[in-house]
Amino acid sequence: MAEMNFGGVTETVVTSKEFSLEKAHEVLKGETIAVLGYGIQGPGQACNLRDNGFNVIVGQREGKTYDKAVNDGWVPGETLFSVEEAAERGTIVCMLLSDAGQIQVWDKVKPYLTKGKALYYSHGFAINWNDRTGVVPPADVDVIMVAPKGSGTSLRTMFREGRGVNCSYAVYQDATGKAEERTLALGIGIGAGYLFKTTFEREATSDLTGERGSLMGAIEGLFEAQYQVLREHGHSPSEAFNETVEELTQSLMPLISAKGMDWMYANCSTTAQRGALDWAPRFRDAVKPVMEWLYLSVKNGTEAQISIDSNSKPDYREQLNEELRQMRESEMWQTGMTVRKLRPENGEQ
């Protein structure tokens, strides 16, 4: 483990230099890693573990997602099973179903969590709010987590590129005395960039806050607000989209990713720099009360309950697809579709 300075605060992180892939193989020797669910995180984690040489099986009910697993090389009856059979065969049971899906299958999976096994998560939701989810693990199993700070698609893509998604990790219950080693080995196995320690509670609250805030909800709201103002004042759809979304994602975000916000500022005009520096505090002061409201709504379980209630409805998927259709067919994102076609690399010029 390495001590690193994060903005003046020392934290302990783990990389493949401190915990090698070879060590991960030693720790997980003889283990069968059962990945339950092949939706968002499942494919990336299962395939990365397989490619790194670990013994992996997948549990997925039959349907489109099951067919996807077959197309990815998982063999029915050999490495692809029902959720229940995979849970029975696995010594490390990875609950990578959706949060609502985990609640639905818990009573079917729990009997197979026998003494000495590990119950693995990539999100603290089910455990942190177990008063609402009903997910209470047996006392004689390890309960551990590696939570990639990115989508399962990004995890897989970056792995193939020789990169890695940063991950938090936590041990909720150490029944075997080797829970942390198992956790770190799995983190290295799925291709983590680096691992930083957290708790199930901190991961769950920060994750829900981030998704509803700057990572998804807040940025979509900001895009919509600026686009609408520009359109209402006579700017064309193409101009409004380029000044709201395209310049950010294609030009500015790569600079921030490479060397930070100040580097992005340094590579913009003095007019842009001055205006951004003046307006950033105004946006911060306007948004922070909403962020505080959001955090408290997450912390007290309100957001978790909304998710449980919504995602457990039989027509949830249909309702979600309708909401996404409305977003996709809005003027702003229809404009974005045309703008993306006109990128030189897409060849429609």
C-alpha cells in the first residue's frame, strides 16, 4: 500500500505495484468467482477477470442478457448458469444485478452463502440501506466491495486499452480473516486503476449524490438550462448545442482530464478565463444549497426508497425507456445527433 497526498490529505491507496496480479492469483487460488447479473457491471468485471486468468462463472436468467453472455463466450452448463446454480457453485458470489434485482433474488441466493464464502458488491446500496432492502448477510461469510468509479462499459474498454478505472473498496464483514486480501485481489483482477479505501455507507451516499449531481443529473439540467436560454434568445440549434455540449465534451473535458481545471483555463482565451473565473463562484453559491438538499435526501434514505419503489414496478423498464426516448427526441439531443455525424472522424461531411 502507498501513502499519497490528495490536496493536503494523506490517503492510503493500492495499485498493481503494491498488490500484483501474481499476488491476486495466489490469494484467489482455488476460488470460483460467480458473477450474478450480466447487465451493467457484470460483463466488464466478468470478462476482465476471465482475461486475467481467474476462474469465473456467470449467473444470469435466460433472455436477451443471457444471449449477450453467450455471445461474449460464456458457455451454458460450463461457465454460464442460472443465478441460483452460479451462487451455489461460487466461493465468491458477486452481486452485480441492479439494486432492485438484488432485492428480488436475495431470498434465492442467501441459502447458498455458506460458511467461508465471500459476498461481493460493487455498490453499497443493498447493505447500507438493508433496513429497506432486507439484505442481511449470514454472519459467517465475508462481505466485501470493489466499486468502479465508472460504468461497466468503461471498465471493459479501458482494460482493453491497458488502462484502468479507479475503484473504492471496503470490508463490511470479515468472517474468514482474509476479507481484505480477497477484496484487493478482486480489485486488481477486474483491472482497477488504483484502489482507495471507503465504507459501504460512504460509498453508497457519495455514489448516489454523484449520480444525481455533477455526473449525470446536475450536468443534464445545466445543459438544458443553457441550451434553452440560447434558443429563446434567437441562437440556432447548432450554435446552442456547440456552445453548450460539444465544445465541453470534445475540447475542454479532455484538457481537464489530462492536467486539471487550471490547465483547461490556461488553454482558453483571456476573455473566457476572466468570465469563467467571475461566474464560477456565482454558480457554486447558487448550486451548493441544492447539493446539500440532495446529500441529505440521500443520507436519510429518501433517494434509496424512491429507487426501490420505482425500480421494483413491473413496468419500470417501459417507463424508463419512455423517459429516455423523450430525452433522445428532444431538440437539443436530436441536434447533438446531427453534430456528431458531422465530426470529421465520422465521415459525413
